[in-house]
Amino acid sequence: MNEPVKKTVLLVDDDADILASVSYAIEQAGYNVLNANNGEDGLALAKANKPDLVILDMMMPKRSGFLVIESLREEYTEPIHIIMMTANEGNRHQSYAELLGVADYLHKPVAIDALVARVHELLS
């Protein structure tokens, strides 16, 4: 019997603690996880691996979350699920993220169990 193919989640955040904890939780939930600690590396991983979902910080070195989303939207023919996590409270940023079609815009600190539940929802 063939194992079902695991879906892949790309996690892009410049905070090492967030990368470690969220990555661990998502792997425990049964997904493959790719990690990047800046927008440039995240975009390269996305292009190389075509993940099913991206969890993205907004403010990062080398390329902001918004620039990553804009590039992903150009790159993918099928829309990709994107969850943006940010410590930024501004409504203007949330409006722009929604305009770019993010599935969720979550304020840090994010409850890991709620995030994993949302990943399940988007990928099932």
C-alpha cells in the first residue's frame, strides 16, 4: 500500500525560536517542513520545492513578506495558500496582505495549536 504523499509547508521567519517551535509542531502534525530565516532564501526554497502552504513573517531581512508574496503570486499558476504571521499591528499592512490573497493574517504571538489547526484546514 502506498503512503499518502505528505504535504509540504514552507516556514519563513527570521526568529530562530519561532522557526524551531512552529516547525516542530507542523512536523508532528504530519507535514514536511522547509525552513528559511529570510525572504530571499524562502523564495528560493519555494521555487525549488513548490510547497503546498507558506507561513510567512512580514518583516524580515533581505526581502519582506510582502515582496515574497508578490513573487509567489507571479511564480505559481495555481494559487498557493499563505498564512502571514506578524508582530505588526497596522491595519494598512493587513489590508495589503488580504489584497495579495493571504489565507490568514495572524498577530504574534500565535497560538501554535490554532496555527496547526489552520494548516490542517487549508491543506485538507
